[in-house]
Amino acid sequence: MPKSLFISPSELRKAGFLEFSPIPVNRYNKTIGEEKEFFTDDDFLRIYRDMMVIREFETMLNLIKTRGEYNGIAYNHPGPAHLSIGQEAAAVGMAYTLTVDDFIFGSHRSHGEILAKGLSAIHQLGEEALMQIMESHFGGTTLRPVLAGHEGTTRELAVRFLVYGTLAEIFARETGFNRGLGGSMHAFFTPFGVYPNNAIVGGSGDIAAGAALFKKVNRKKGIVVANIGDASMACGPVWEGLSFAAMDQFHSLWEEDMKGGLPLIVNIMNNQYGMGGQTAGETMGYGIAARIGAGVNGDQMHAERVDGYNPLAVIDAYRRKRQILEEKRGPVLLDVLTYRYSGHSPSDASSYRSKEEVEAWEQADSIGWFGNELVRAGVAEPLQLEQIRQETGELIGWALKLATDDEVSPRMNLYARPNLIGEMMFSEGSADRMAEGVPEACHPLEENPRIRQLATRERYAFDKEGKPHSKIRNYVLRDGIFEAIIDRFYKDPTLIAYGEENRDWGGAFAVYRGLTEALPYHRLFNSPISEGAIVGTAIGYAMCGGRVVPEIMYCDFLGRAGDEVFNQLPKWQAMSGNVLKMPVVLRVSVGSKYGAQHSQDWTALAAHIPGLKVVFPVTPYDAKGLMNSALQGTDPVIFFESQRIYDIGEMFRKEGVPAGYYEIPLGEPDIKRPGEDVTILTVGATLYRAIEAAGILQEKYGLSAEVIDARSLVPFNYETVIGSVKKTGRIVISGDASARCSFMRELASTITELAFDYLDAPPVVVGSRNWITPAYELEEHFFPQPSWIIDAIHERIVPLKGHTPTHDFSEAEQLDRNARGI
Ligand SMILES: Cc1ncc(C[n+]2csc(CCOP(=O)(O)OP(=O)(O)O)c2C)c(N)n1
Ligand SMILES: [Mg+2]
């Protein structure tokens, strides 16, 4: 249903003031005595114990890094260890009230958060559930070393499992929580609600918002916490995540039980520093980070600063904020004051702060202070606290010994299985739906007006006599994409799609016309203009178990989502040790008419990044079949589309585009015109210019060209192309990307390696010039034209009798262009 939110000039033009409410700062002031009503002595002691576990864990790592030894156990750990000594109360306070269904995301400095949340989950889970979690993680690989000789309770076993799994991960052991592929900065363990920690600081900002979106849309229990460093509050993904999470539409347009804000707490772990830059007073202007909330939405994100040196203050805040989230009034911003005594990393010389400052915070140390308070309030005897400290030391020493033992904690054996990591890059799943359930829709699929309209369209572009149908009668490429997507919307209840102008507008290029009527807001909506958040939230949504189709309006805008597309989307499946799946089909439209910033083909950038599948279909049949495959899979797919041809009919498949469901496997190039004398391999919409060139080659020069459409870039099965080259001995590769470092160059070099013996001449690349894309009116000088392909064949492969080239494809010209970098 189209929306109606009337914008009234008389209302909007009224005079007034924007008003803000006071933001509470360190308002918690209860004593332990006063809190006894809400905590048992055991609870207090557990808080103390959890803080102590983190302290000792991090202290051990600090000693390993700086001295190569802890309690007589020597070890060399060359990898990172960003420690949070001093921040324990903030972590334990954050995790204490969270349930197992609540998810936390973090950063490079999140060992403490993993332990705190894990310990909290272990406290809550029953013994059977704990056993089941531990036994099923990688078929017991992490549990086995822990279980050997264990004599305590299941809960004690689980604590050992948590500490060991985290440490083994930090040391890159296959027995670690992520098979050693995550490591210190990316370790996590989803069964305890610990979701990915991100070494790209601030990276969790939009991903966590996507996880909260998943919870909301799929009616899952629990809230999501994004732990973000104070310095990372400057990062784009954090701001984009905030904008996304605070969208008005959750309240104004989403309907029934979907109405209301996202269950998200952005928890600033405010330790006052980046690495050495001081946030308040130097690198940021917020003074008190909680101020940010006032700029995000009318609720000021219910922002508050809390004293993260007192675990009870943080717990109190979480209790209150959770209620806000349960009332669907999120998101929430918490500025949790803390301090790290440890350096940014163990090599940090602390040149950016004074000894006095560190000592002043050490004086106020949360563990020492909390212990004293417990004694003062009669909760614990000093001896009890000392016993906790000792037990913790033993626990950490035990874990270190085990995690550094190459026999029990081996690394992934890449000698025996050299391709193991390669095999983990993709999940290669096939799933009609990511969860059971009835997909929500506003009407049955057959009643959809566009589906009905498409039933009357010509699914092959030519009539019986071979004459083209009038354009408006044709079933076109955008229809193929639409049919695949709407079909999946009716199969997979988790599927959602969003991007800029995706709803009422129907997508900037009308691919989604007809979807607005079919789907409720929570399955199809307009996002803010936040390419980072569009992709980042999709990543968070998918890693929690949903399927999602985000859209980037122009390929050129991919740069705005650079971190999400290049660092997050491709990496989490393997970095998780294959715990996570990433069923995200990212639609990216390649422009042509709007000049330098709206016309670039960046397929090579996507294909370069390991972990992404990349397709670029250019016929209605291929578009539908490849979209079906992409949506059936569980891997991230960058789905390139070309704005030149959204309204092109099916010109190659005489049977037309099937109305029913079919898949075209990713990775198979397709011969679009058979031939004998020369192969023209195209990437993207250049196919149609290559077909034109092939016609001219045949008619004017009697040369029969075989035209192959790459269709996919990653994966890519070379067999068809090599088979063609064996026959023709000649190949031109053409596409609309600027030629330098393009995927065409990759194809050319691989074909040279694989088919050198069959080639009469080296493969020739005919791409766009290495310039800015000029205006549409000048584009024939920039994008490959049929005449360029013919000229290139004439100049570099086989002279064409009587041909006078109009473009210079000589070696001298190529050398000169390269020498000048153009
Ligand atoms: C995008 C990005 N920029 C820079 C870095 C290098 N770096 C690692 S940690 C860090 C400081 C982060 O400060 P903050 O967010 O406050 O977290 P803290 O280290 O204090 O926990 C920097 C600059 C990075 N990892 N990622
Ligand atoms: Mg910081």
C-alpha cells in the first residue's frame, strides 16, 4: 500500500524552538546495602568473580605478550592482543542482565565482553542445554580438550569451555571458537549470544542494527547490544547504523505488532581514548559522548552516561533501558564511562598520557573498590575474595597450558589439507527458505497486478517471422529480476528487501513496481541514504539467520559501503569458522548516462575480494535464472545489473523466459552466438555491442564470431571459453569497465595461461578508456563500441581485408597510454 504522510506547509512553517531534555550523567548512587534487595550475596560474588576472570585473562595475555611467560608457562603469541584491563566493571555490568537470547557485538578489544556475556549465559542456562551447546560446537572439537580429566560440575566445565574456547581462538587453534580463523579481534560464540567482534573499529555499528532488525522482523526474543569504542563514535558505519535504527517509519508506518523501535542498545565503551588520541578534549567534540543521542532522534535515544567503574550502576542502567526496548521505544544510547590501564596493545608506550593519570584510575580500580565494598557491606570475607582470585589464577593458568599445547590444541593442518580455508569461503547452501513459517504478504501472488500484467507479455522478443515485438509488449530484464524476487518473497518468510526509494517509487529503475502492494512495510522499505547501513544492516540481518536483498542504486555508490562490501560481507562466513551464513544478494545497478560519478562498472573490485560471488546477467532469461540461484543459495552475491538494458526483451532464448521457477547455476558462461573464427567474450551489457560486431564481421569480412556472455565473474568455469578458443584460436574480451585492472584483464591472463597453445594471438581486451566517464552524448568515445571490437581484431589478431580502422589499437598506442597512465 502506498504511504500517506501529509506534509503540511502551515505546520512546518510555524515558529518555535527545538527543545532538548537533560541527559542524565552518573546519576546512580546506591550502596551495596541498598542493593541487597535485588542481589543475593552469590550474585554480588559472581559479579566480583566475573570481573576477576576478565582481569586475570587479560593480565595473562599482557604478560605473554610482554614477557613471553605467565606463571611459569612460556609462550610466544605473535598475533594481536588488545586488552581491557580496567574496563571489567563496564563489561560485566553490560552482560549481567542480558539473557541468552540477547546478542552482543563488539570490537577489537572485546575479550572482556566475550567472557562477561559467556559467564552470564552459563549462569542462566540449564546443565543439559550447556552440555548440548558444548557437545555440538564443531562436533565437540572445542569441548574435547576441556573435558579430558574434568571432575567438576557441568557449569564449571562450561566456564572452562568458555575461557579455553576464547583463548584457543586468540592463539589461532583449530579448537578455538572459530577454528582459529577469527583470532583475538574477531572471536565470538553465538550460542552464548556473543556475535562478531570487529577489528574494523565501528564496524559493529550498522551490523548490530541489522541484527536488531532481524529480531524485530522475525519476532525473536531478545535485544542487541553494540559495544562501540568512544573514538569509534566518529565512524561512518556507526552514524549510519544510528540513522537506520532511529528511522521514524518504525513508529509511523510499520503496522500492528511491527510498530515500534528497534531493540538496540548502542553501548559506548568509553575508555577515554582511541589508541592515543583522547576523545573528550582532543579528537571529538561531544564532551560527554551521551550527548550524541540528542542529535539522533526526538527521544534523544534515551541517552545516559553511566559510571562504568561501578558494575551496579551499569546493571541498573541496563534494567531500565531494557524496559524501554521492551516497550518498543528503542534504540538506546549508553555512554559507559571506563578506563583502560593496559596500553592500546602491549607494545604501547603510553606516551599519550601521564603516569599520574593511570595511577589515579588504578586507585579507583573497580575490582579493588567493589571487593572492599562487599567486605564493608558484610557480603564477603576478604579470604573469600582471595580464594576467588586464586581460583581464577588457576583457571587461567590451566587454559593457557591447554591452549598452547600443540598436541591437544593444534592449528588447522593446511599441509594435509591445503585448500581447507578455500573450502570454507562459501557455505554453498541451497535453501528455499531460511526459516519455516508463512511468508507475510498483502495478497496472494496470483493477484499481484504486475504478475497479472506480466502474464500478457511476450517472453521472446521476436514474433514468428522474426520481427521484434513492439517494446511495450515485451517481458524485459527488470521483469526477470522482479519475478525471481517476488517468488522468493512468497517462499521465504525471512526475506526482506530495502534500499533507497525501494518502496512506493518501485526502486529507482522500477524493478520493484508491484512489490509495494504485495508486501507489508517490514518486508520492503525505503532506507535512509546510507549505503553503508544498507549493506551493513543486511550483513547483521543475514548472520542472525535471515535472507535479504539490499540495493545500491548506482555502482559508483559502492564506495560509500566500501567497508561493508569489502571487509564484512565477504569475510564473516570463513572468519566464523563457518558458524555463520551470509545469504545476502546485493543488487548493484551500473549506470551509463549520468557522467563520471554515475556510470562506472566496478565489477573488478567486487571480484577481487575473496568471499563474494559476483554475477552480471544481461538477458531477461539469465537475470531471472541467476537471481533465483542467488536467492536459493546461502552466500553473499553481488548482483550487477545494467541500466542500459532494464527494458530489453529476451533475444536469445527462442522458447522465451519461463513463467515458472528455474535456476541458472552461478559460474557458467553462455554462448549467445555460435561461431568458428574468433571468440568474443563479454562482461555485462557489452554483449549487445559484441553481437552487433559479430554481425558486421560476418557480413563484411566473412568472419564467423562466437559470442560468449560471461554472466558470472565469481565463480567462473573456464571450460566453455577454453573450448571456444580451441576452435577459434582467437579471442577478444570486452566489457564496459575501464580496461586497466578490470575483470577482462583477469580473463585475458587466465585464458593465456590455460590456452596458450591454442591461441594464434594473445587475447585482446577491449574495455572502456581509463578516464572519467564523460556525458552520455560523448559516451561512444569512452565505452567499447562494435567498431572498436572490429578494429581490435583487425589490428591485433587477424587483418580484415579492406578494413580501415577508426580507433588506434596499435601496440605503440597501448604503450603510450600506459606510460601516461591513461
Ligand atoms: C576503521 C579502522 N580505523 C583504524 C583502526 C586502527 N585502530 C585500532 S583500535 C583504534 C582505536 C579505537 O578506539 P576506540 O574506538 O575508542 O576503542 P578502544 O581501542 O579504546 O577500545 C584504532 C584507531 C582500525 N582498526 N579500524
Ligand atoms: Mg576508546
